[in-house]
Amino acid sequence: MKKTAFFASVLFASSSLMFAELYPTRHELDIGLNLDATVSQNTFSVTELLVKELKINLTEMADAMDDDGLIFDMNLSPDFFVDITMAPQKGFGFFAGLDGSMRFSTGKGLWDLLGHGNARDEITSTFSVQGDMFLEAGTKVKFKTGRIGWTTKATYFVPVFYIPHSELKIETITSSPLYMFYAQGKYAFDVYSNFDLNKAFDEDLNFQGAGDLMSSISDDIMDLLSSGGISFELEGEYQLTNTFCMGVFTQIPVIAGKLKYKAPVDVSFNASVIPILDTVDNDDKEFEPEYDYDYSLGDTVKSEYKVRTPFRLGVEGAWRPFGDWCTFRPMLGLAVRNPFGEDYSSEHSIFMEYSLITELNVLWLLKMNFATLYHNQVYTQRFGFGLDLYVFELIANVGVSGASFTKSWNISGINANIGFKFGI
């Protein structure tokens, strides 16, 4: 009983003395590198695919999908940073990195046809694609006024390529006398870039190699570096209690970056299934779907297009009820893709973001974290492990992810993050 009371008193004392800064550091100088990558989809899980007999229930799949249908997501964001701390909540730093994403969806109409049959003579399904990549570099400054700590960041971002949200409608005809059903679609979407895509890809979109890509970029390197935009970030944090600190943050792209080239990508798709009675009357015909698709890259032309990094607004916190060995980090935010851009729409450009992270320090040497988060329209459930030797820290996180919350628990995608830093 005495040991329990003593342990409880130690926990209370450590928590009452804890300064609840959002992101405290023990070093005067930190130099680090992080790499975060995600590949996910929202329909098939590894547990469903790794079975002896694969059974796919198209009706259940169609019922479980939302209007976007089958979704594929890819995200990549490596970054390098240097932070100099002069006092708690006072310091400055530098950072540089890359932020890229791709998203593709099939629409639900085609899956409704496969899962529920031809209830209508014509069914339309909408395919969509969007993507972007930015190079970023900037500075940050931390200072304090009264009881409020401030972090400001100024970022110069250079757009590498950008695909506006584009849609391709597939019409499925089920009343044709020649076919049990027939689906067709043709569409062209534009890829904007700051280098000549025809030098890096052939007309069939085959990658020509890293050498050709670097040659294409080096030919336009000065235009690439001078075509950037500027964004500002501001966060204010306030210590509400001895154990809880709350922050409000925003990221505002004030000046748009520019892309100088445009290349069209043409996509066509045809699929058909002949009536089953025709296969009985004619031995040469088989009851199998026939399909054909084609995509090609058109000629690159000069065409200016303005694009911005996402606008963000949100709140976050750091709660340490038992001391600085245990931290709970909630975050809730709003994001807008390419605000004020030509492709902006309230339906496709605005999305929420959230995270709930638990961080544990074991004996001040080993670190663990557990997280559930939704960032850049991807759900992730993550576990991380780290080693902190004071002058060197290594963190490795691995998680399951997906374009829907339920599928993210079933290993329908993977998220990996690794980071290390040196500090003195």
C-alpha cells in the first residue's frame, strides 16, 4: 500500500512540474531526416487475398463502396531539417523536402452493375484522377509573447507536376442486341509540369529512364527554380494547465507557383460480353468478357498553369497526465487542395484531417507510439518504435492504411516512415 501511494505521488509530482510545451526538445541543435511513404486502396485487403481459395462477392463489394468506387492512393514526403533552440519556445531552423501524391478512383456505377446486374439499360460510372508534386524549402522562427508561444514558417515551393481533378465517364449499355453488356469510355486529361514530359516518357507512357528524366529537368532547371510560390504557416500554443498545451495552426499559400508545360494523356476503354445463348449456338465463341484499353501521351506544349500547396487550418494538443513519459496528441483540421485554383471545387478540393497519437518513453531510452490518423485523404493505423541515445535518435513507424476507415484495419495498404536526427 505504501509503495502504491509513493508511486502515485511521484506520478503526480512529475506531472504537476511538467511544462506542457507542444514539441519540447532537449537539444540546442537538431539535424534530421524523415521519409514517409504510403500506398493504399479501399477494396481488397491482404487477409482476403492470401487464402487458398479466393472468393469475391461482387454484391458485398458494391454495397460497401461509396460514390468514388475503388480508390488507389500514393503519397511520398521526404524532408530534411535543422533546428536551433536558444531557450524554451525560442529558436529558428531551416528545412527542405518533397511532397507528392496521386489519387485514382473508378466510380461506383460499374461495380453496381457487376454486383447487382442490369437493372437499367444504361449505367454511367465516373473514373477520376488527380496528382501533384512540390519541392519545398524554407525557414522557421519560434518566439514567445506573454504566455503564448509562436511558430512561424515561410516556405518557397516549386511545383514539379500537377494533374487537376479530372473525370472520365464510362457508359455501360445493357440493352444491345449484340452484347449482354457493352462499356466504353474515352477521355483526355492534362498533365502540367515544369519539364518536358516527352523527354522522360514515350508516347505509350513508358518511362525512358532516370537519365532522360534528369536531362529533361536540367534543361529547364533555372525556369523550374524560378517558378515557385510562397506559403506562410503560423501556430500559436498556449499552456492551459500544467499537463495540457493547446495549439491553433494555419498554412496559407499566398503566392501561386507556375507550371510552364502541358501534355495531354488520352485514355480509351472498351469492354463487352456477348449473350450466353450465342456461345451455345456457336462453338467458336466463348462466354468471356472482351476488353481493350489504350493510353498515350501527346505532344508537350507551353501553357502556364498556376497552382498552390494546400491551405490548412486546425487545432492540436499535447496532454501529459502522468509526466513527460506519456503524451497524448489529438489533432483536427481542415484542408483545401489548390485553393483559388482553376480546378477548385467544394466537392473534390475540401477534406478534413485528424490524428490521435499516443507517445511513450520507456526509461528515457526506448520510444513507442500508436496512432490513428487521416491525412491527405488516406486513413492510417500506425505503430512506431524508436531509440533515443540523446545525441542520436532513430524512429521507425509502420502502419496499415486505406482509402476507407474500415479497410485501413484490414491491411489494404501500407504506410512506412523512418526518421533519424543528431542533437547536441
